[in-house]
Amino acid sequence: MPSEILENLKWLFQRLFGTARTSSHDLALQEQFRKKYMHFQELLESNAELLKIVSDMEIKLQGSQLFGMSYVRSQATRAVFHALRLAASFEGLSGKSNPNLRAKVEELQERIKAELESRKETQAQAHILEYSEVTRDMVDAVGGKSANLGEVRNRVGLPVPRGFAITTSAFRDYFEQAGLWDEIKRIKLSIIPEAPNSLEEASEEIQAAILKAPMPADLEREIFEAQARLARECGQEPDALRVALRSSALGEDSELSFAGQYLSVLNVPRPRLLANYRYVLASLYTPRAISYRLLKGIVDEDMAMSVACLEMIDSVASGVMYTRHPFHAEDDRILINAVWGLGPYAVDGVITPDSLSVAREGLAIEDARVAEKPVRLVCAPGGTLEEEPVPQDQQARPCLSEEQVRVLAGYALRLEKHYGVAQDIEWALTPDGELLVLQSRPLGLVPGAQGVPAGMPVIEGREILAQGGEVAQPGVGSGPAFLVASDDDLSTFPEGGVLVAAHSSPKFMVVMQKAQAILADSGSITGHMASLTREFGVPTILGLGSATRNIGHGRTVTVDAYTGKVYAGVVDELLAFKAEKTTLMTGTPVYEVLSRVARHIVPLRLTDPKSPDFRVHGCTSLHDVMRLLHERSYGEMFTISDMASGETGVALRLRAQTGLDLYVIDLGGGVEPGAPQGRDLRPEDVSSRPFSALLGGLVLDQAQLTTPRPVQVGGLLSVMGQQMINNPSADGQRFGDRSYAIISDKYLNFSSRVGYHYGVLDCYCGRTESKNYITFSFKGGAADDLKRARRARAIGLILEGLGFSVDVLGDRVVGRLHKRGTEETLEKLWLMGKLLQFTRQTDMLMVDEKSVRAMADCFLSGRYVLDGSCPLGGPADGAGEPAEARPAEPPPASGQSPH
């Protein structure tokens, strides 16, 4: 936009100063004008950009759109940049420095910076803590997993593996001494959340940096010494002891599950202890972990990793236990899943486990499904893991005896009683027959979940592609099947697809926002992925057995994850029960950071230019600064008339029935030379073609003056708008706001402020089609957010109908029209004048979604007056009798009003 205007400044200079007037005084005046005008355009540009940022933050603060810390930082940085540019442009426009203004913006900048950099202070901690010392109160030192393990051992009194915690202080000291924080911050700048490849590349670079970084010598020594103590406790030599290194990040095993997002390494010998410790730390920055924190609104910089170092248990059997059903609220039975061997095959859904339901009273087994378990995961010599076949006679045998089931169920009740909430528990059976608790964390229950919704139809006559299995997350989804056979397939997973896989995996988390449903041949509702599907609300059926064989890649299916059936094609009757997927950011750490930052950017308190607080010291946000400078910038533009010679134009007040207190600055050629002298301007004396065309639609005609506008009950501002239109000759300071038009022969910048509404139209209209453009933005209103947003969408539909390209964000709409012929551009300006009058105060009338289309249809059919023929929002007081639709009245070629 500035380049298009400045291209024509040569012409404008000639009109202002004349080609023959080349004195040094005139050249200096010409240069002074050029600078002022450029400063004004820069101010308007940053004003528009800052408004976009404010609107976008308002949308994000509603809590339904996904964002991460990168968004908060970038938007805050951009907001400060444009506020500083506004201040600098205003100083250039006014021709004098304003230290108070600069100080105010810098003060707000420091407040924003403090919010972004605020971090929970942590006291210096020991690098190693034995589990005999640990309770859940020490979560900041040892992370969620270790804190809960210490709590189970020391306060609940249940058996857990022996071991120690490598603390978050060890992690921080390692990262600080190795200079990793700055390196990670640098690499993360390249991450684009919507681009999986950028996430993967940054992840690889960060993890490589962590693995190569030197570890402090004292930390290495302390880890080896702790391992030697553990070996003695277990009755082994240090070189013979194998351990499990399990992630225990801050926040892990809390209300957010983090299920399977970080690394745990099993069967680790002493020589590989430090290398595998590094691997666990690096797992904070796998693509899956970074993506999870983004999706769940967790501030990446607040994360720290503790690592649990536990004696390795050669589990005979292992599994997961829920103290109640995760989504059937009426089912309070204890659920136990079990597999042979080590636990990953249970929690990662590699094979379908035994499944038992145990009554809370008496601990009787009420339901037992024994699965075929052909393989198991075991420890191998040399510190590795391997899959081996389960002996034939054990494959169909239950992993647990009835007595062992009762012992485990007893553990479950004790843990739930201690923590006061339902628990998700991992357990292991040792070769000596002892049952150990490996971890316990809050169970992610689906709030208010229950069985099949009331009124859900029975589907008959449709082809069923798969059925049975276990529902991990109830719901309905429909879309093309997408078979995932490897991690590479996830990078091409389509929006709205149905993921089909041989077995469940927490790696699927990266596409859960896109997926309509998830189907797996094997898996368990107590696995890691099942926890994630409940967090993200993705309808999921596990253990289907033959989904990958029966459902072809790309075939459209409908998943009924209430009854456990998968139908061919789209089943419309079921889609009525499909829940809208949302990402609720409210309450997440990153949302809280945005809320604090936004307090210094978004609120607008300077609304009345006549108020004594309408000054720099009254600004409490960047929005206030923007409002103040935008208002004062027009006052500075009035001084242009004093810079030029007497005939080049003055600040004039338009005398016309527009309902606006409209002032005009003529930059040259915008007013007829023979116009009467004085401070008033009549529409007929306007020679600016774009302004004349706009006035043709903006000046109120007889129908607009005499037709009552519909007034919704309670719409106080609509009543005020009615009074303003019906009495346009009243005192001009309506609502304390002025509107401005800066004009030349071919240029128009029109800024309209009425009450809580704000509209800006910028236009160039000449004979060269490629230079012609109209941009229009509109924001605000006195109604609630929903009604203002509806009006913005209605205006967007109207602009699209007029040929504009349109962006709508919240209550802000922006339209652009480029490279049109002169007459078409003038016609659009006439219609824009009509639109400005038509839309004023309509936010009060946008009482439902039907109002959006009704308002657009009314205008586009040529009915430019809101009356009974345009019933927005249903019956309205004062609407009068229905009137016939008024046909469109095309403007004459000159752009003058036809009235």
C-alpha cells in the first residue's frame, strides 16, 4: 500500500507546489511534506498490524485454538515492535521528540518481557536422592514419576523396586555448564508447528547437541557412586547390576498423562549408564515430546528431567491396572490387564493382554478374558531386550492367579484411597512371586462419559468392516482410512483421516488432532495410547484383530466407537452423534502465560478523546498507545495545510447528513478551486473522485432518514445510533469521536470512529488500472463477542459478494480489492458508503447464526436500509411493518450520489 501511494507522490507534489516553483524554500517544504506523509503511512501500517495482533490474541484467549510458547513470544515481540514503530512514526509526524511516549512503550515492553521470562525459582538440590528420602512433596526435585514412587514406598507402604533419583538439579547443572539452553533456544526458532519436517529437523539437532555435550565430572562421579550403593543393597557387584532408567519429567504422571512421551531404557549395565542417562534427557526433545507439549499448552522452557534409576526386574508378568473404568462412569470395578514378560508390550499395545474386571467389594473376579499371548519381551544378555515366543502351554493361560489378582486389586484400592482420585498403575510380578508397583498416577477419566447416547439409532443393512475389540475412547468419526505401517506414514497422515494400524502406539499422538478415529488390530484400553486418545477426544477401538486386512487404504468408513463397529461408507445417522473436536487451552501453562502477557497488550481503556486521562500517562496497554497515537496523528495531519501555500487546502468540516462528525484534509486537488472559503465543506465542492464516490453512498438519503431501524430489546447503543441518524445536525461530538478523510484527486484515507466501532478505508483510484486498490477494515461494537463476530462474518460475506478478498478474525474483518478499472472502483466505493451506513449498530441485532446470512443477503440484493424487509435476529421492537425490498440503485459513472 505505501509503495502504491508513494509512486504517485510526484504527481501530488506537482499539484501541491507546481512544477515551476523550484525555490529552495519550496524544495525544503516539499521534502518536509514527503517525510510527514511517509511517517503517517508508517503509523497507519503499524496501527493495522497491531490491531491484527490484538484481534488474534483475543481469539486465542477464548481457549479453543491451539498455540504454543513460540506463538506467545512471536506475537508479543511483534506487538512491541509495532508499538515502538508507532511511537517513532508519531515523533516524525509531529516533528518533535516525545520522551514520555518512548518511556511508556519501553515500560510496557519491560513488563511483557518479565512475563515471558518469569520462571519458578528452584532452590539448589542434591544431584542424587535415595527413594527412602522421597515423597510426592518433592516433585520439583525428582519429577512426577519418582515423587509418586517414593510416596508409594514411604507413605502408602506398598513394595516398589529399589533405586535412586537423579534430580532436576543435576539436569539443570548439566545443561547450564554445557551451554545447552542457548543452543536449544537458537534451534527452536526454526520450528514451525504446522510443518512436521521442521519439528523433526530441530528435534534431531537438539538431541545431537545434548548427546555430545560434556557432563560435569562431579555429576558423573555421583551417579556411579549411587549405582554402586544400589548394587550392594541388592546383593550384587556394581558391574553385575542392571538397572532401568525411567524418565521422570516435571509434570509427568500428573493430571496430564505424558503417556509414553519420554524415554525409558531397560536392562542398562554400568558401562552404559551415563550414555543412557543422556538419551533419557534428550527424549525431552523428540518430535513426539515437543509436539505433545505444544498440543497440551505446556511451556517448553519450564520442563526439567529427573531420571529414576531402579533395579531391573526380570518380570514374569506385568501390566496396567485402573482403579475404575476410564469412561463408563457407572462401572467402578478395578480393571487389570496382564501380559507375559516385561511391561512395554502391555502399555504400548504390542499384543492384546488378559483383561480382568474385579469388584471393589470382596475383590471377586467378575469378568475375565484371557487372550492368546504368543510372544513376550524379556531381558537379554549384554544389556539388551529381545522378543521371544511364549511356550505353547502358556500362551492361552492367564498370567495371574486369583490370589495375585486379589493382591493387585487391594493395591489399587489403597492407592486410590491415599491419593483421593482414580489411579493408573503399572505393576510387575518378580520371579520370586512378589508384586511390585512400578508407578501410579492420576487416571485420565472422561468427564461425564457414559454408554451409548440416548436416541442413537440401530444401524441395519450397512456393511460392517470390523467389530468387537475394546473401546478406548467413545465417539463417532468418519473419513478415509489411512493405514499406518511405519513412523514415516505419520508425516503424510491427512486431515480428517481414520488411522488404521496393526497395533496401538503412543507415537500416533502427533496426528491425533487430525484423526477422525483410530482403529488397531491389537492394543489395550489401559495402554499409553489409550490414555492419549482420551486426552485428545479421538474415537478409538483397539483389539479389532483384522482391521488392517478388512479395511482398504483410502476407503471411506464410519467408526461407531460406542458399539465398537466400523461401517463402510458414510453413515449419516451416526454423524449426528459426532462430537465437535476442540483443543481447550484454558488452564494450561501456556494459556496462563498468554493471559499475563495480553494484559499489557490487549485491553483498551482510552476510549474517550475528551477525557483528561486520554494522554500518555493514561496508557496501560499497547492498545491504549495505539488508540492515542492514531487519534493524535490526524491532528498532526491537519498542520499540513499550514505548510503549503494558501490555495492548497485547509482542514474542513463536512456539512452533510452522514451521521458522522467528519473532517476533511485536502492534500491537493481534492476540493474544487472555486469552493466557498471557510472551514465548512459541501459534498458538491468535493473534486476527489474516490471521496466523492464514497460520499454518494455515505450521505443519508430520505429513506434512511425516515425509516425506523430495527432495535433489539436491550440494544441501548442501537437506540443511540437511531437518535444519531435521525438528528444528524446535532452537536458533532457524537460519542466523543471524530471521523477523518484525507483526500487528493485520486487518493482517499477514510477513518470512521463511532462509539465502539472503528472502520478504515484506504483507496487509490486513477486511470491506471494496475495502481487502483481499495482496502477496508472494520472492528468493534458494543455487543458481546459472539454478536460482534457474527457481524464481522456478515460484512465478510458482503465484501466477498462485492468481489473483495476477505479475512475475518473475531470481530475484525479486512477486505481488499486490487487492479480494477476506474468506473468499477468508483462503483465499489459508492457501495462501501452504503455498507458503512448499513452495518452501523447491527451487532446488537445479530442474535443467531441466521442473522449472518440474512444481513448479507439483504445488502447484496440491493436493500441498503434495515427495516422490516430485512428482519435480522427475528422480531424487533420498532421495526415497523414489512416493506418491499428496495432494488439496488447503481451509482452514476461520476461516483456522485444518485439522490
